[in-house]
Amino acid sequence: MEFQRYFQSFTDYFWEWENQIFSPDSVFETITIPNGQTIGYEKFVFEVLEALSDTNFPPFGTLLLAITATNHDSKETIDRIQDWAKALEITKSFPVEHSFRLGASIGFMRQLAALPDEYKMGEKRLKMFQTIFDGCHNRISSEKAKKILEEYKEHRHHLVRAGVKEPFNEANFIKDFRTLALLKKNFPTVESILSAMENNPHEEVKEKLKEEILEEENLADTATFIEQLIQDDRTFHVGSLIKRLWSGLHIPLHHNHPSEQPLGGISDLTNKGDFDKLVISEFAYDDDVFMSRIANNEALYIQREVPPEADKFERILIIDSSLKNWGNPKILSFASAIAIARHPKTDIKCRVFIAGQDFKEVPLENVHDVIEALSELSGKLDCSMGLEAFFQQNKISSKNQEVFLFSSEDSLKLTAMKNVISAYYNEIKYVFEMEIEGIKVYKNQNNGRKMLQHIIMPLEELWNKEKKDLPRRKPAETEFDDIPLLFPIERSYQNIFYYGTDFYTYLNGNLYWFVSNKFDKGFKKLASNLPFEKGEFAMKTNDKGEKLLLCYVSASAPRINVYNIDQQKLKSSMVSDEDLKGVKVNAFGYKNEFYLTDGTYYWRVDDALKIRSSGNNFLNEAFSAYSLKQNSFVQNFMNSKFKYSIIKKIKGLSIVNDGITINGFNLTHLEFSKRGYYSQDWKHPSIQFDEKVNLILKNKGASALDLVKIIKLNTAKSLVESKAVVDEELGVILNDVTRQEAEALKSTIESNGAICYIETLSFESKDGSRVRNKDGILIFESSKEDIPKFYVPFIVNARTIMASETEYSGNDYFIIDSFLMSIKEKDFLEKYLDPFIKNVRQNGT
């Protein structure tokens, strides 16, 4: 929630809300420095925010620092804040001085304190705040600022939540003080502040930029609106069609009056106009001739003057809600109407109506409006009665209005519909005929109907949401299910959660299960390549016994993800509940249900990923018990002795004498140890393995066409294959090539503005034998089929294990399955590693 996040207080911080009073004007009496001076009364602080709301809000802590600095006798208070902030470098263990120059923050406060007294009171003080914070870093936009003030006026009691202190937040501290430090660069002296106040061009600049800013906001708002439709399951089917319609629909986006048509050529030349419209050739005349042509109206101007004419042109979009237009035709109708009304480049006003037995105007400004409109249904076979009523009550001007009708193919064939369309032929300009997977667009003209276009809509492809949400490209590596060992993982005490008696951890896109709660065994990987970077996790099972992983991401736009581990399917949804936006939320499981909590309130996540508020009587105890068990497990994990140093990347691999050397480590007696000095009297020359990589396209840059040409020219790919690489997300340009080849093409591609990266696949010898590293486990694959594949965890300073599909030798920490037979190290070497090395020596030199 933006409101609470903006006004949130923290423990051990330089300010706090004090003296809760709940008067008609205030919730708290003052904002103060803990055990110190008053910063300001709540009423005054909100007066300042009101004055700033037309431009932007600074961070709340930054504003309080500025108010503190401009209070009477502020020197002592500034000194106290400086001492407190410097002490944080020791108590909080982060380098305050170096991260954002604390000195500049305090220096700017002293600069504000040095302003003449008249600028630290009344209207001039407010103007000073407006001047220094206009366009500051980490600002809150004017639109959001006004929403925050509106919530304060209507729901003042919400401020109580912000008064409940959260733990000290380093990021918030840095944001508040860094914003002030950066103002020092804009206003290095007292005089620069006073000068800026006297020359503050607010209104003039705003008027010049207003049109450009509005256009940019409209584009952003439209894109956000479409994304919101796609993210909500109730409007997903409509939202996912709109961009396809934008690319294929040929309907005029702009309206020009007859006297203002941009025809070009001689038709736009005139002898009257503004001087900025003079044809450039007029300036070729000498001064006397030029002035004579101007005086005698002989000079030529572009863009003829047009008579003043009110622009009231609008489009009326009528959607059939009758039985014949239910199902796919209805979804196509709404998608088409929204595509026309909310196109980012259109400047034509649109009104949308639903027609059934009667007619009704509906807004389509947000997701909720679309959901409400979709629920409007008529039990009639067609909408002829609604159309008749609409045209009877609304006189249509063909000069200033266009009517669009959206209905199904079956409905338009009915006699009643044909009659009403015929009766109001002159009023209806466009008819959209919906098919099962297509749209026919007709235009009424010359007493007939002309088909403008036939748009094919591959609905199955466009609606395949689950496929879109999963990563589009998976590394071509051995699946973790094929590895008969438990994984070692680096120590991380975040993202540990449990279900029943089983504990899990999420790390770098992988989900692991603690095989032993005593920590004397490794980790079993349950899923990999998951598209979560961070979040709150919980686990449960469905009625089929399949494991479901919840990932809740707290952000400005919170999202709920549920991954079915057994089916490898992902469901995702945006969170529409305003109470959860910007709030720190914990996830937990209770009685096979997912719950979210901020410590005070509780919400249940249902199977459709919708948030339902829940009573907190029994959930308080459930969450406390869950947290206690979770924290106890994490503490035990931190204290356990089984800790391994894991190496997940191969930098170099060679065979020296009769042993394997990887990254400078020798594998000897089931341990990786740093290589010592070798005798110059080697039995055999060393054999180096070559690194094999993929070249992956990350960003295609400004010109996709040039990139296609470069790929075709420098690879064995055809034109079609090259285009497919560019169109694909993270497309593979080169597969299984040497690093030198990849680096050369990478340099060529990036010189054209694109971005790509190199992904290591394996290290390969001349005979084709390979060694790969899969999350810390080395996979040895010989070119000779008689030599089985085997696995070795790449851990240092501890005993490792060597294992094949049937037997192993070494550390039991990595073993869970009893079907693997334990054999002596000598036997394993003779059966697996020695033949691997021998084959490379014989065939790979």
C-alpha cells in the first residue's frame, strides 16, 4: 500500500510519530526526533505535502530533514542527526560515509539553516520546498502524491499503521539521506537556492511540456492497462488478443476536419499564415524583395489557415451481449472494441455500449470495468431490440460520429438483425463479424457492404498462458533427475520453508529438499530453471498429492506464482488487493492452505490465486508456530558441521600424467587439492580440453534486419533460421563451438548495437570426451560407449564421491538410494576414471 509505505516509521531511526490523539484534524500530534526536539506538527507537515503535490513528493524522511533544518535554532538538532548517522556505520555495519556522502547531506541541511529567516516561515518556506524538491531523486509522481493525500483525507486512520514501527531499513536510510545529498549538487550555495526561487518557471514550462508529457503518459497507461488485463485470469482471454489486433486492424486512428486534411503538395500552399509557416524558399530573396512580398501578401505559406471548428468527433462502439454472441465471439468483440478505444496512437473519443434486450453504456477504463462489462449478458437470441432502442434514443450525426457494431456471424444472419441493420444503414458505419477464430471487418458504403479485411486469430496460441510464463529456453544439459547423487549447495539461510516434516530451500532458480533434518546428507533437487529471483515461499499438496510451490513477490506490483512441481506447470497472477501493495508480507502453509500475513492481517490464497481476507484468531497461533519451527530449523542448520566449499564453474581442464586436473585442483584419493609442482620428467605430455560454449542473443538492438543478415553471413543458418533466432527470446546464435569462435562473432554482433553473452556447455577433448559441471557435480562422458558415464561432486577441502548409475565409492553424504553398490576406490578408478583417461590419451592427441 503506497500510503503506508510512504509514511512508515522505523525503529532506531531519526524520526517517529508521537502522541496518538485522533482529533478531527490529526491522528498524531507531532513528528519528533526520538527523545529529542519536535520536527513538526502533523497538520503542518501535511500542509507542506499539499503544496508539493502539484509537482512531486520527495521521500518522506528527506522532507523531514529539510523541515528540521529550517526550524528555529536547528543547529543543535542537525548536530544530533549527524552524530546519530555516523554512529550507524559501526552499529549497522555498512559504510554510510562512502555510499552516498553523508557529509553532503548534513552540509545541505546546514545550508538550509543558513537561509534568511523570512525564507524559513510562511509562504516563502513552502515555495522554497517546492523549488528544491521539484524533480528531485527518488520522487513520488504528482498523480501518486495526490492519491496519497486523498487517502489521508478520506481514511485518516490508516496513518496508525505507519506509526507501528518496522525494523530499521538500511535502504530507506540511504534513500532519505542520499536524496538530500544530491540536492547539494543542484544548489551548492544559499544564493543558488534564493536565485532558483526567484526564477522558478513552473507554469510557463509546464504549459510547453504539457502536450508531450500527456502523450507519453497515455502510451504508458495504455501499455500498463493491457498488461493488467493479461495478468488477471478473468480478463486474460480478452487482454491477450489486443496487441495482435493492434498490429492487424486497419481502422483510421486520427480524425481531421475536411478543411484540415494533410494533402500535401500545392493544395497546402497559401498567401496567408503565421511567419513560422513561411516556405523556406522565401528566405532566398534579398531583404527588400522579401519584405515587399510579405507586405503585398505574395509570400507563400504552408498549411492553410482553417476556419475555427469544434472537434466533437467520436466513435460509438456497440457490443452484442445476446445468446448468439456468447463464448469466443463475445471475447473477440470486447478485444476488438478495446483495441480501437484504447489504441495508444488514437486521438478519437470512444464510447462503448452493451446491447441486448436494451442498451447500456459501460466504461472500459480499468480491469474492474472490463470484468463488469463482460458480466453483462442478455438471454435474447439477438440484440435487435437493444439496437432499435439505442437508435431511437440517440440521433447519430454522420459528420461527427461513427458507429461500430460487434456481433457474431450467426447473430447477423437472423432476420431481426438484418432488418434493424438495414433500417439504420446510414448510422452504422462499420460491422465486425465474429467467427470462431477470426474477425471480418465490413464497412457500409454506397448502399452496400464492403469487406475491408479478414483477421485470423489463432486463439489457442494466444491463450497458451502457461507456456508463455515458463522459460522459453532451457539449457541443453543433463537433467538433474539423471544424476544419482544428492547435491551439495552453498550455505544460504534465506528462503527456507517446510511442509509437514520436510524442509525445502530455494536457491538460484532451483528448489532443493533437505534429505535429512540432521544435515548429514546432501540435497535432492526437485525443480530447476524456475523463473523466480526472490520472494516468500511456501509448500502444500493438492488433492492429487502433487507438490505445489508458492512464491509471493512483494513489489509495487505484487505477484503470486504457484508452480506444480510434478507437472512442471506455472500459474501466475497479479495481486489486485490494495492493502498488500508495498507491504512486507510473509507466506506460510496451514492445514494445506497458503496464507499471507503482514504480522497483523491474514489473507488466504485460493486455487484461482485470488486473495481472500481471513480472520486472525486461529491464524495468529498457526503463524507463530510455523515461524518458531522454521527459525529453530534454520538455527540448527547454521550450527551444523557439514559445510562444503563448492565450485560450480570449470575454468580449465587437463590430463596431466595419469590424473585429472580441474581449475588447478588434482583429483587424488577422492579429494580435490591444489596442484603442486610436477617433476619435469613427465610420463606423458599433458592434454588440454577445449571449452565448448553457446552464444546467446540477449538484446537484438535497434536493427533486427541487420542482425539477421550478420547471423546468416557468419553462421551456417539459413535466412529463415537466422530470423527465428532473432525473434526467439534468448535465441541460440552458435551452439557447441569454441570460445574463440563465439568471442569473434560476439564482437561483430555487438558492434551493430545488439547484446549477447557466452554460456559454457562443457570441456571437450579431441576425441569427443566431455566433462560438464551441473550445479557443482562434474559429469564425465567418454567418447567410447563402453565406458559408462560417472559423476563427481566438485568440492574442495573435503572428501568427495565418485558414482555411476549402479555403484559408488566415497562420501556417503551424497548417497540416498540403496540400490547403488559401494565398492573400493581402487576398483572404481580401474573401472571408470582410468579407462576415461586412457581413451583420451589414445584418441584425443
